[in-house]
Amino acid sequence: MYYNKFKDEADLPKNKNTTISDDLDETDGEEDQGLWEHHRIVVDKGQSMMRIDKFLMIRLQHASRTKLQAAAEAGSILVNEKPVKSSYKIKPLDVISIVLSQPPKDTEIIPENIPLTILYEDEDVLIVNKEAGMVAHPGHNNVSGTLVNALAYHLKDNDFAKENNIRPGLVHRIDKNTSGLLVIAKNDVAMTHLAKQFFHHTIQRRYVALAWGNFDEDEGTITGYIGRSAKDRRVFMMYDDEEKGKWSVTHYKVLERLQYVTLIECRLETGRTHQIRVHMKHIGHSLFSDDTYGGERILKGPSFSKYKQFVENCFQLMPRQGLHARSLGFVHPRTGKNMYFEADYPNDFAVVLDKWRNYNKHVIAKQDSE
């Protein structure tokens, strides 16, 4: 397991063995760093017996008894690799592992009545199909109009959302210009349970992507260290040196070959920033219309003016990277049942995909007639 390092000693929590994990499954885009945290504590030799919830309240910052009890209920507190109740009495040299949702920040989120496409909702979880163009979380250049602003309004009567105002129920994120499915927690137990599933990579998520070029193999795996570019901090690159980046793994499978572009499915083992986009550029298959990683240029195909005009029309129809978080599967935090959701291609993706399919048929028909 790989962990994010703290920026400086001032960021360290009271427990020196605490780490903030950013190893979430899948995000193609923004890392889910800061949405949940993992702690590992080895109890001192001289420690007297004490309830584990009381012990953790002392050792961890921002860990209320209610949150710790919710974590225990969700099976997220392990002692010597076995889940325990909040009443468990710790013993010397016990090894404690716990996954918690991060404490709220000081920033206040203004609820905004922004329409959301909700595929499912119950008392514990909410499934949202995010549109391309919507930022998941407020940042320096996006203080309003985000998914979190919309969730704050939709969940305005939910006590958990009010307490976690900075990111009401947000367990993971995807890029602004990536469309697709997100699961939102509506209470602390659900939040902790889902965070645990992300931490252990048991969340099932699949992306579909339209990439430039024709892949040599029907499936493959891309690995390496992803880090920021030294020339442009907004862009990420692949490195061979672990000191320059974080380990990343993407599995891909070809779904459809369309002459000069290929429709693929991607499954992520890690959740690094821009992971799919960086990995595809690294192997010479930048995502179609991705203006950050070179996919906004015509990378494959003939030099005919009609072809150039065809591709430019596709760029205009989908002026963002061809990437969609299509499916999402997880264990329901209350019922224990397996939940699975799929989101159809958004209109821009579907239209461009059909255009490439028609172009492919035209090319094949022309080749057959010659």
C-alpha cells in the first residue's frame, strides 16, 4: 500500500504512525486524497487497558466518539487485523488499523439549487451521474457551481451533510470534464464503510474512453510513477523514479476498433490525478479531444481535408476528453447487498462515437469496393 507524505512536520497528527491515504480505486482525475484517512497505531508496551474508542479519541485529531463508534459499526477498526467493537479493551502491543472520513475544513460551502441526475437514493447513499463540465469540489478558481454546492442544497436537511459542510458525503471525485457515476454517503457509518471499501480496492468501477490510434493488443496493463511535470504544475507525467511520483496501475481492454480511434474500458487499481489520461498518453494513445495531454490535435489518419474537417467537427461536438465513468459497484453499508449501477454514454460522447462508427463503415466499404 502506498501513502501520501505530509507536506511538513506541522501537518503531522498526534500519532506519528498516522498516514493520509490517497490510494483510491479509480479516479481518472483528481485524487481522492483528503476525503478519508488511514491510521495505523502500535499500542505502547506500558499502556494500561482502555476502551479503544476512548484511546483513539486521545491519539487522533478530530476523532469524536460518535465518529469512532460509527467506524467500529462499519467494521473499519481492526485490531491485529480483526474488526472490533468500540468497547474493545486495548492491550500492550496491539496493532490498530482504522479508516476514517477526514474532518471538515473551515471553508463554508454555500448550498446552490443546481440540478443533479440522481440514479438512486436511500437513507444511506446517493448515486449521482455527474455531467462533464461540473467541478466536483470547490477550489481556487471554482468557488461555486460545483457538485458539492449542489449536494449541500440537495442534502440541506441532512445533519451529516451539515456537519461535513466542506464536502457533504463526498467519498471520491472525478475530473471536471469527465462524466459519470459517483457514490455519496448520507451518514457517518455509510461514509466510513465506503471509505473502507475504497481503501481495500473492493469498489468496482469501470471507465470507457475514446483514445487515439489502434491498440496492438486487445488488453493490457500500464504501471509506473505519476508525478507533476517540472515545466507545468497543472500537467502530470510518468516517471521511473519513485521519488518523483506515486505508483499507479491501469488495466485496459479494447471494446471497439474504429480505424484511427479505439473505444476502451479502463479499470484502475490506484487513483492518481489524471491517471487514465496520463497512462494513455504515455503509451501513445492520448484520449480523443483531451486538450491537456495532446488529444485535441489530429494524431492519426490521412491528410485529406475532408478527414480533417470530420475530426474538427467531432472536437466541436465533444470539446472535452472522451472519458466516462460508466459503472459503479459496491457493498451497501447497511444491508450488505451488492449494488451495481451503469450510466449510459452522455449525449456528446454518444454522438461522437456514432460518427466514428459511421466513418469506420465508410472506410471499410470503400476498401471492399477497391
